[in-house]
Amino acid sequence: MDTISLEELNTTDELVFLAVLSNIYEHGAWIAERTAGKRPFPTLAALAASMEQVVLGGGEEQQHALIVGHPDLAIKAVRPETLTADSQVEQSSAGLDRLSDEEFSRFHRLNNAYRSKFGVPFIVCVRRHTKDSILNEFERRLRNDQDTERHNALQEIFRIGRLRLARLMRGPDRLNVYGCLSTHVLDTYGGRPAGGVPIELYRISDSGAAQVIARTRTNADGRSDRPLIAEQPIPIGRYELRFALGQYFASGSPALPQPPFLDIVPVQFSIAEPEGHYHVPLLATPWGYTTYRGS
Amino acid sequence: MDTISLEELNTTDELVFLAVLSNIYEHGAWIAERTAGKRPFPTLAALAASMEQVVLGGGEEQQHALIVGHPDLAIKAVRPETLTADSQVEQSSAGLDRLSDEEFSRFHRLNNAYRSKFGVPFIVCVRRHTKDSILNEFERRLRNDQDTERHNALQEIFRIGRLRLARLMRGPDRLNVYGCLSTHVLDTYGGRPAGGVPIELYRISDSGAAQVIARTRTNADGRSDRPLIAEQPIPIGRYELRFALGQYFASGSPALPQPPFLDIVPVQFSIAEPEGHYHVPLLATPWGYTTYRGS
Amino acid sequence: MDTISLEELNTTDELVFLAVLSNIYEHGAWIAERTAGKRPFPTLAALAASMEQVVLGGGEEQQHALIVGHPDLAIKAVRPETLTADSQVEQSSAGLDRLSDEEFSRFHRLNNAYRSKFGVPFIVCVRRHTKDSILNEFERRLRNDQDTERHNALQEIFRIGRLRLARLMRGPDRLNVYGCLSTHVLDTYGGRPAGGVPIELYRISDSGAAQVIARTRTNADGRSDRPLIAEQPIPIGRYELRFALGQYFASGSPALPQPPFLDIVPVQFSIAEPEGHYHVPLLATPWGYTTYRGS
Amino acid sequence: MDTISLEELNTTDELVFLAVLSNIYEHGAWIAERTAGKRPFPTLAALAASMEQVVLGGGEEQQHALIVGHPDLAIKAVRPETLTADSQVEQSSAGLDRLSDEEFSRFHRLNNAYRSKFGVPFIVCVRRHTKDSILNEFERRLRNDQDTERHNALQEIFRIGRLRLARLMRGPDRLNVYGCLSTHVLDTYGGRPAGGVPIELYRISDSGAAQVIARTRTNADGRSDRPLIAEQPIPIGRYELRFALGQYFASGSPALPQPPFLDIVPVQFSIAEPEGHYHVPLLATPWGYTTYRGS
């Protein structure tokens, strides 16, 4: 996908501006049109806010049209060809295209209940979610009233739009739409960073199933060369880091018992803010450890 | 099962002494006979050592007879009626009566290899082991020479004997044959013991499968009323404590994000000394924790 | 000093009862007299509460007399012979007989201010305090009104009385008037209790001066044989434990740099509840440590 | 002081080169002369190594002359006018110009003993030391033999030279002659960096006296804006960080007792490598904390 800089967007021909931004909101070309005249924008955040202001100032009828213009969640029954390409990619990220029969019928029930209560599709920014957190959101939001849900739907549309905008743009200015998950292993036995420690990151479903989503190994400073998750929202949900500490301490330490007291150290935590910076260090000896949300 | 005190054993009729101790070693009534005359014993440990001395002083032939008098590990193919009652109970404790087909054929191969190398059955004190640690022992010990394995076999027979002896005896004097696993949850957020925390203890197999073996809840002092494991050797293997910390902090704390950063806290560790005292505390806030082998 | 059991007190001649309890409150023999008829008492706490009820039910005049019957704080200017023996001992415990000139004139000023505002001496249970915390209390209480201070004065008299009662009694039943300070050193480098660690306990004045008040050395279980403070209220104030960790790790560890990163580890904390149980453990490696209020 | 880049030094007129480098070693212009012809140097470290090679290849006589060309330690009795300007600045950094009478006579005794044993002045790179660590070095090195001390003296001259060289140079290439001391305060009670925490850094003498050498306050990320010590070797010795944690938790936390359990948190540690990077974080709640040598 071609990217464009804010400066180019500010100075380019209006037709190019519209071509670039017409898909920020699903079927929302009119929003880009009303935004074009407000150029230049000092920051990406100002551009995004300006588009959102067009929507918020657009009256209930237009807002309703925007909301109903969105597809239902891309669960099995929905034929993919009715989705825009962006929607297809986004909805597969949370695993909505890989539902079990039971999950599918649960989604189906919730979708129908939501549609019959509110008359509009359930909109959620799926890239910020896991399958489990979408189901939880679904059930929570079903209990809201009409006004709250119109507000929620627009907020989710804005989140989807900002993520699409972020991917279109290049340059130093960044929208605050991506989170970050990193770690750091300190060997408080030797008083130095623990290098060469294999680490796996798992996503844990509500049913307890673990699926590996990243593997790395600490460098000489005890960190991974790159964050475990970056340049994307961290889907709301439960995660587990597994540090292969036994392997690290097996070399170079005084004799340890067999099997060693600590081998794989699991650290389980949940992400509540997909845009948050989560630093989860481990301070370890062969006999104990400390972990915490750091910064 | 009736129990007897050391004092009674020291002063009772020799026939009773023999009846009580003839099954300490499999088919080893002669050992009890040669021990009877050495009464009285000041401690249980002295009694056990005396019986072991009879074996060690008995010459190679008798030691060999003692070793071959033991049954093979009670895997499926062995017909239970050939085992003494004690052997049946002991061998079921490690799950040897519940082997998968694959495990069974692995045991079978190892058993045959051991028998054909050493000409005697593989003897191990199964109550100190899990299925996985027996397999590991098997493979490790297969690499030994004859003398080392005769030594190992006798040591295992002595361990089996001491455990049987411990169960026969009542009174304050104890053999050092049981381990202990306990925990303690400190709320370093509130500066007090964390009461009412649900805790589960799992055994983790080498393949990663988790099986719950104990459940408890901390009392007002942050401890379980009884140790999680006590009055038995702790089988060598991997374990995981799971502390339901999210539930504890959900009540009475300042508002936490949803889902909370920490919910279930898993602490995975291995037991290398079945007779050891393992204290595994947790010092926790909603945002981090420390765990270690304590005392 | 002779002690007496609750049972004896319940059944002895009334004259003995009066002789024993007449000095529980300064110049308050009448309180013991009115309590005698209520015997027997099921617990010490019931006896203390009964005497306190006599005071609280005694009317303002008698309460005032009780309060003014107390001496001023035993600062230098007060001639000791006007104090009962109990008062002399208590008041020396907080160091009130060793005031600097400046402290003396500060106390003098506060005393005069209190007397001229409330018309009674300032009463405080000095065994629960340090010099600094008495000065802080003095300034805080000077801002109260008459009723609050009558209430405070009686509460302090009751605290003094319960401590005197506790010292008179023997037997298993205890008044909850003593605190406890203990520690525990865990070597999370070696995975075992840290034995033989020299520990000093200091009291830290508001000016920062440190005065050693206890010395001990951890036993094989990493604890001191006896609590650092016990069988007394812990005076409100700031304390510092100093663990000679460098000395401990110097023997038996892999080579550490010279000087070692950690040598004396100071842990500074304050006591706010003189009757509290304060357990302050240290989990340490040569490169870091964790400390907390435990239980 | 004017600085110069490595590139300029590599290409400038030889007279300039000599002028710049003639004072790297005390009275050692000849070393610069023999180095000039080896230009260009790819790195500062290569330049320093080249000058050191001139010394090491220069024969015992020249090495001896270099060593005796150094002044005695700048203790009171030494008249400052006999020192080069560089020497004066360096020697005041460790407080050698502010000795008590007792310290002075101890230095004097050691100086005389060293001179009479080795026939040369005691040379030490004072910027890497505190008064106490110099005295310890003095006593340790007095026990060496002649060859070891010639080696030590040259190594110290090289250290002095590299520090002088580092200060003369500008540009991205750096000699590894400076250490760094930093900290980081994490609030594991609130799950966020602890901002606004006042921190003091003290140097602790062997006699226990504390002298404040830096003050700072954590920023929003829980760090100090600049390291506490940087751009210099960290003098070998004992230090104490004092974190005003009580003040931090007093605002915004649930009610804490008065006085709070933790107020000033002292963390005492020693520096053994003046060129090391020492990161000493604090993970804290109102009831406990963890500290360690981090990275």
C-alpha cells in the first residue's frame, strides 16, 4: 500500500486528498469531502479530529446512515464479498473467520439480539480485541440504551478510522493508536542482564487455551531486540509470557538441583488498554523472581 | 491398619516384632529376624538403619535375592495378583496403573532393556516419583554399571522400607521421609495478609498437561489451614500453584482496569527433594508480585 | 514484683484485691474498691473494662480529679519524689529524663500551654511513645477542645492502667497491650534461609540521630531466636534495621567485586500501632533485595 | 578549555598535536612526540593505546622517570604550586585538600612508608576514588612487590591519561572512562511510574558519615531527567540513595497510618567499577519495596 506524508496531504490536489481518505470510514466519502476545505492540518491528530467533528456535527440521520453502512461482524455466515477489503483484513485479525460452531451460534444470537434491540449492526474496532473480549463487549453493550450505543458505535468507527489513517501515513508524526508490549530479564543472582533467555508469548483464551503468538530471545542487555508486540493495538485479552529460566541458569551457575526449582516461568497478565505501553520485566534468581507492570 | 509405638516394638514378644516388620522389605522376613535381637532401639531411625545394616552386611548373594524378589514396575502387563498389597498401593500412586498405550510400550522397552542389561528388575521407590520422573530415572540409570545399580537398587529398597515403617508406627518419633509444600499470600498493597484467596495446585506433566491435585483458600493469616502436601513424600516433578489474585483485589481496592492486569497468577516450580520443605509464598499487588522458595 | 493469677484475684480476700489493684490508676484506689464487688471476671480484658466503666460512669468531677491527680510529664524540672514509683519508671522509658536544654524548654512551653488551655496536666501513656512522638502528640492535642481532651486523657489513663495490670498478672490470659517486631532473612541466591546474619535495630529520631536498641544474629532458619521487640508496646516512632548482608555473602558465594555492591542493608520504617505485630523480612541476593511488612 | 576532534588531531600540524597531548602524562611530552608519527588513529582508544605502548616499550629507566615525575598525593603538606594545574584539580576531587589532622597524618605515614619501600611516589588515579578507597588502596598496595607496583603505577598513569584525553576531545567517539548512576521509581501500588519523588544521593564514608552529593526529583516516567552521576568516573566507595516515598504515597492513596510504615527509603550500595553503569531502581508500595542492580 502506498503511503503519503501529512505535508503532501495538506498540499496535494483535492481529488487526491479525497481518493486517499474516502475509505477512512466505511462508505463515508462525504466526510472526506467536507474535511478537504479545512486544510492544512498541523498534525495527524488534528486531521482525525476534524473528520470526527464532521460526523458529530452531521446530525442524527447522517450518523445513523454511517452506522448502518457498516457490515455485521464477519462471522462465518456473512459472505465476505459484501465487505470492503479493509473490513475483511480487520475482522480476520481477531479470529472471527475461524469460529467453532458453538462460538458462531453465540455470535449469531448476540448479533440478532443487538440488531433487534438497536436496529443497527454491532460495531466494534476488532483490531483492538480478541474473540473473547468482543463477546464480553457484546454482552455488556447489549444492556445499554439507544443513545449510549449510538455514542459507542461512533467512537468505534472513529477508532477504526484512526487505525486506517495511521496505516496510510508516513512521516514522523504519529497517531496514538498503537500499543507496545516489551520485557526485560534481570539476573539478580549474577547482578547483570540475563542474555540468551528464550521467551514465548501466548494468548490465553477464556477457556484457558494457549496459542503462541511470538517467540524471541533476550539480547546482551536482557531485552528483546524488538518489542514483542508493537505497531498495532494490543488486542484486549489475557496473555502469558514464558521465560525459559532453567536453561539460562543451567549454564554458569553453581550446581542446582535436578530438576531445578525454576524452569519455565509463566507470567500471566491481561491487556485492558490496547494503546498502552506494557513493560513486563522479570527479576530472577534460580530460587525466586519478581515481576510487575513497569514503564 | 493397626499402628504400634516404638516402645511397644522394643518390648513386645519377638513373634509380634517379626509379624510387624516382616513386610518392610518385599519377601524380606529374614531381615526382621536378624534385627530382632538388637532391640531396644532408641529411635525409629536407629531401627531402620539396623535393618539396612543387616542387608548391607548380608553378602552379594542375599542382596541379589532381595533385589530379584521385587516385582517389575506395576505396569499394565504385570498381573496385579503377583504383587504384595503394599506394592499395589505404592505403584498406583504414581499413575503407573493408568498408562497410555505409548507410555506403556515405553515402560515396557525400558523394563526389558534394564532386565537384559542387569538381570534384575528395575527398583524405584515410586511414592517419591511421578510417571515422568520414573521414566527419567529409568533412562538415567540404564547408563550405569552393575555395581552402581546394585547400590541404587538397595537404596531404593531402603526408601521403600522406611516409608512402610513410617506408616506402621505411631508416637512422637518420626522418620524423615515426608516432605511438605506450603504457601502464604501477602498483600503488599494493603500491608496485610491476603485472606480468602482461592489457590489450586496442579501437577504438570513433561508434555505440559496440568492435573489439579489440591484446592484451598487462604485464611485470615494468608496461609492455608493445612500444607498443600504433607505426610507423604512429594513426588519429584513439576507443579504449578494458581492464585486467584484478581478475585481478591476486585473487592476493597481502588478501581482497577477491566480486565485487571493480574488475575490468575501461576507459579510453576519443580520438586527435586521429596523429603524437602517447600514454602512458596506470594507477595502481591494488583500490578506485580514476588515469589521465591522460602522457609 | 510479685504477680498474681486472675483466678487468685477473683477468689482472694477483698483487701488483697484492693492492695493489688489500687495503683492501676494514679491515686485511684476508689476505682478498685468499686470494682471488687463485680468479681469474678472471666478475662483480664473484662476486669480492665470493668474498672474503666467505673471511671466513665463516675461523673465529670471524679474524672477531673483523676486527671489532675496525674503528674506532669517527668521532665527535668519536675522533682521525681512527687511521682509514684510506677510513674518514674514509665517516664524514663521514653527518654524524658534525658532531655537536652532545647527539648526541655520545648516540653516546658508545651506543658504550660496545655495547662493554661485545659487546666489539667497533659496525660499520655509514655510507654507507647518516643520523645519525638510525644512532642508530636502534644502539638496535635493542644489544638483540641476541652471535651476531646477529657476523652483523650481518660483513654491514655486506661492505656497506662492496662499496661500496669498486664505486669501484675501471670497466667495464660493476656491483655492485648504488647506489640512485636520480628524479622527473617531469606537467601534467594542460594534458595535457603540466611543464617548467621548480624542485625542491628536502631531508633531514628526526628533529627535523624540513630541509637542502637537491639542486636542479634539470624539462626539457621534465618530468624532471630527471639523477636527484636516483644513483651512491651513498641514506642511510636521511626526505626531502622541494618542487616550485615555483605558479611553473609562474602563466605560461600562466587567471587563478588570489592567492595561488594551490597554490604549493610538499612531498612527504615515507622511504627504507628504500638500493639501491632510487625514482621519485616528481607529476601536478598548479593545484587538486590525485597522487604515488606509481612505477617 | 578548548576541545579538539579526533579528525583535527589526525590531520593538524605536528606542533599542534604535541601542544595538545604533551600534558596527557605528567612531564611526558616525549611520549606525545613518539606517538605523532603514528597518525592517523581510527579511534580515541587506538590513540590512547598507542601512547601507552610507547611507555610500555620505553624500557625500565624511562618508566621509572615517568613515575618519579609524578607528585605525591596532594595532601595538605604538599605545596600546590609544585603540581601541574591538572593535578591540582584532580586531587581536590577526592577531598584530599580537606583532610582532618588524623587523616593527614595517616596519609603522611602511608606516603612515607610507600616511598621508603618503593623509592617512588604512590600514584593513583584520584578521580576514580574517594578518600576512603585511596586509603584502602594505599594499604593494599603497600603489601605488593616492586614489579607489581611498577605495573600498578603505570596502569594508574594510563587511567589518568585517558581521563585527561577524554576531556580534551570532542566528537562522537568516546573513551570508556566514565561511569553512570541512574535510578527509576515504579509505583507497583498504582501500576505506574512514580513521578515527583524527591531523591537524594549521599556518599557514605567508612566512618559512617553521610554527605549529600546530588538531589533530584523523578519525572513523569519515574526517572531523573539526567543520571545522578555521569560524564565522570564514579569514585569507588559507598553511596546511599534516599527516596522520599512517604511524601509520594501521602497524596492520592487510600488512608495510610500516621506515621506511614515507609517514609524515607534508604538504599545503600557500593561502587566497585568507576566506569560501570549502575542502575538502581526502586519498585515500591506503601508497605514494601524491591531494589536491585539493574541495567
